[in-house]
Amino acid sequence: MKLGKLLAGMLVSLPAIVLAQANIENGTLRMGIRNDGSLMPTEISPLTGITYLTSGADGLTPGCYCEAWGVADAVSNTSGYTGANVGIQGITSESFTSTATTATAVANAFGTFRVTHAFAPSSTSNIYEVKVTIENISSAPVEALYGRAMDWDVFPTAFSEYTTIKRGSSTALVFSSDNGFHNADPLNPDSGILFTNQDIEDSGPEDHGAHFRFNFGTIAPGAKVEFTIGYGAAGNQVDALAALATFGAEAYSLGKPSQNPPGTPNTDGTPNTYIFAFKGIGGVQLIGVDAVDDSAPAVTRPTSGTVTAINVLTNDTVDAAPATTSNVTLAAVGTWPAGITVTPDGNVLVASSAAPGAYTVSYEICSTVQATQCATATVTLEVTAPVVVVPKAVPVGNPLVLAGLGLLLLGFARRKLV
């Protein structure tokens, strides 16, 4: 009896266990933050990675909870990582605080680093920014490596997305791939799914994501490095690129559906394009170049000279502004059919020498400010032959011809009588 009362008293006196994690919102996005700074806390509802509130879809949660970060010291060859799917190795939460719109997670990494992830709204409602601080809390210099990975699962074609990765000119970025299933341990090799260490636009469709790895060099005891991650979403690719421009991205990945609606291939990123970006990593701000596929109306080949089938720059953008000859250069990609050309200002010309037929050709536009920032698109067009009208010959024996000749002879005869 006394033992029962004692145990009951102990249970009553125990403090409530508070799960240190939170879902935060800015009106456009909802982010789910675990106590160590990774995403997708599984103990609270709704389960959230990056949710675009306009479409109501989350870009991470439909499949495995594959999002993780890791840190390593290249000097001691020691590393740690954490994520909802990969588990926790060498990472311990020190503190977690949150409000309705912000969250800060502080973690200890194998006694060598203190890693802080501070989530807050950014200058654009389409991106949440995460200020990351890596502090050397050891007594010796370290070489700090940081990795972050996520698997895109984008509505309405989760497990079949297009992935874009732009690496930029960062001096700290040492590796990238489309392997969002990686545990983000900077010392763990990654062979990618479809590619590694490339600038890729619309890779897929495939069940893949993005993995970035950085080397921030030597950090003295008590010193720290800082950079910023951007997570977000927009209603299409053009708006996502505009958000990246406002954010100031130096490297990024986009995840977007391969079909919209299901069964209809689509690369414009509707109804949601998801964003994973970095800045403060020793690069310059990337310019978002977007080239959109074109379909020209049927054009009749001229009998001489040229006619314009379509202007391909009309629906292309640079940082969401119209593409013009002042902000892009344009060139044909591959071999175009004889008699069909594209001008620097985007006009597709069909000459009298073009053969009738249906064609699909490609072109590329590149930023005039950053020549490495390019995008390609296709043009479909149909060329038809001009209709030649041939006058119908009238047979000599036709009654009308004979009557006409008769009237003509009669006229001559009358003149002679006069």
C-alpha cells in the first residue's frame, strides 16, 4: 500500500515530457522542424516537410521521410548525421525553441561542433530561410564539411519528378547529386541516381532529389562559419525562379511534377515547384533563366524570301522578367533543317527552300550576365507547300471559242464593207 502510494507520488511529480519539435508557417509555406534541425517531425500532426499551402501538397512527405543533414571533421575523419529516415549518428540536441513562424535547433556533433539551424521567414513568402552556424567547440583546428539531402516527392506525380540542380560558382560546394536518399554524412560516398556534379535541368522523370556537400575549410577553436539554406515552393517554375532571385541563391535544386494533370506531360512546374537553395557559400547570385517550349501554327513556305513562324523569346524569362536580346543570347541547338533558322532576337524563319513537313528543333538561351546560366527548349512547327493556281486551258474546239472566233471575223467583215 505504501509502495503504491509512493509510486503514485513519483509519477505525479515527474515533469511532462515535451517533444521538442514544431510546425511553423508564414502564410504561404509550412515547415516541419525536428529538434536537431532536420525536417519532418513524425510525432506531430500534420506530418510536414515543406508544404505549399496554396496547393496543400507537401514536397517531401508522400514517400520515405528522406531528408537529412550531416557534418564532419576531415582532420579527424569523424562525422555525424541525422534525419527522420536515416536515424541519428553522433548528433545530440542541445536546445530547441519555436514560435508560430520561427524555430531554432541547436545540436552537438560528436563533441567537436555546435550546429545551429535558425528557421525564419525570408524576404520572399515563397522561401523559408535557415541560417546555419557551425562552431568549432573543440580545442583543435578542424576542417568542416556539411551535407544536406532531400528526396523530392512532388504532387501530383510523387515518385516521378523532374529535378533541376544548378551548382553556381561556390568555392565551398564540393559535391552534388540527385540522390535525395543519401544520409548526408559528408564522409559517405554517393554515386548519385542519374548524375553527380553536374548542372542539370529537368532530369527525369525519376524518383530522385538533391544532395549538396560543402567544405568550409579550417576553423580554429572557438571560431565559426555561417551560411543560409532556403526551403520553399511556388505555383510554377517561373515564380520559383523569381523567388530564388529575391532570396539571392548561389546554388539550388528545383523539384517539380512530370505531369499536370496526371497523364499530360508538363515541364512548367504547375501546380507546385519546390525549392532547395543555398547562399553565403562563396559564390555569386545565380540568375534564373527559363526557356519554355513553343508550338508554332502551321506556316506556308513562301515562294521567295522568308516568313516568320514564331518568336521563341515571347514566353521565356530571366529572373521572371521577359527574355530579350539585352539579357540573353540565343543559339540553335543541334542541326536545324535546311531553310529553317532562328535569329538572335528569337524569330524562327522559314525560307522558300524549306521542305514541307513537321519539325521539332531546339534552341538555348543564356544569361548575358552569367554565361553559364542557360536553359533549352523545343519548337514544333509544320511547313506546308504553297498552293499553285494553274489556269485551266480551254480546248480549241469548244463552242465558246468557235463563237468568239465567229464574232471576231464578223467584225472584220463589217469594217471592210464600211
